[in-house]
Amino acid sequence: MIDCIFCKIVAGAIPSKKVYEDDHLFAFHDIQPAAPVHVLIIPKVHVASLADCNASHLEDLGRILLAAPNIAAESGLTDGFRTIINTGKGGGQEVFHIHAHILGGAQLRPLVDCVASA
């Protein structure tokens, strides 16, 4: 997609701090990190969000999830990491090219506090 910043990163038109690339995926450091390690994994094919995925995207979605632990380990996250996919404007998605965030390198606060009812 011509106006997509992530498509431009994949094409090499915009520089990035690449950490991983194969025939299907591209991973790079986030320019506004929310943790000491903050890497984005994107498919090379443009899909706006997780809500736009269908069965034809199954392999790329699986590749993202399988690549995440390896990228995290190579980034020094040996004590754990968080993986997030924001979906749609209401879900906090800012760039409309599906991507997974890998966060770590510090103790991350819980996203949800659950209280058991008695």
C-alpha cells in the first residue's frame, strides 16, 4: 500500500532498525519504545488490522506468533516478554498495518487486574 509507513519500511524507503527479516515477515525496533526492548513484527503483505484478517492470513499470523519468542530471545528477553496486537482505533492501533509488539527488558505492570469474587 503506497501510503502505509510500514509498507515503506519493508520496501526500504524509510530506514528502520531491523532485527529480523524473512520472506514473509519484517521486525524492527519501535521508534517510540514503551519498554527497554520494544520490537514490532509485521507481515510483508499489507493487511490493515487483525479485524481484516481471514483464513488466507492464517500462515502469516502463525509466523508472527512463532517468530516472537525467537526475536525476544535474540533481543535478550530471557526472563519473559509481552506480545500485543492492538486492533482498530478503539483498540489503540495507530498504524493500520497489522503488527505485533514485543515488549520487555523490565518488569512490566499488569494490563488487567482480576479480583476473585468470594
